[in-house]
Amino acid sequence: VLRKHFLNFCEKHWCLENALFLLEVELYHSLSKEQERSNMASKIVDSFLEEDGPFELAVDSSLKRKTQAALCVSATSSCFDDIFEQVFVTLQ
């Protein structure tokens, strides 16, 4: 119930993409299998980091590129940490 109210609040205040990104990254962190993490990482990139993605984040493009480059090497649990921190601070 609290999550629903939070998402409604974010939608009303034009920051739904930030909340959805945080939720997706939390799910990403919970995955233990490398293939699952890799698939989820691709979904996150397509939705939140790609230009004109459905929920493109308003974060520094160099940070997006850095994250995407790290994912090309390996989908580690910390790949999205820098953007996660920036988005989290934005929502405070």
C-alpha cells in the first residue's frame, strides 16, 4: 500500500521514472544468477538509460555511458550504484 501511494505521489510530481528505477535496481540486486542479472540489466538500460527510452532518467550522460560500459564487462551487483545514488538524492 505504501509503495502504491509513493508511486502515485511520484507520478503527480513528474518523477515516476526515478521511483521505478530505484525499484528495478532493488530487484536487480536481489538476483543471484548471473544470467538473470544480465537480462535485468538490459531491461534497466533499455528503459531508463537509453536516449528516448520509455522512462529515460535525467542524469548526466557521462554517468549513463560509464554504467553501460561497466555492464559490457559484467553485470555485477554494483553496476547501477552511482546512478542509484544520484536518483535517490534527487527524490529526497
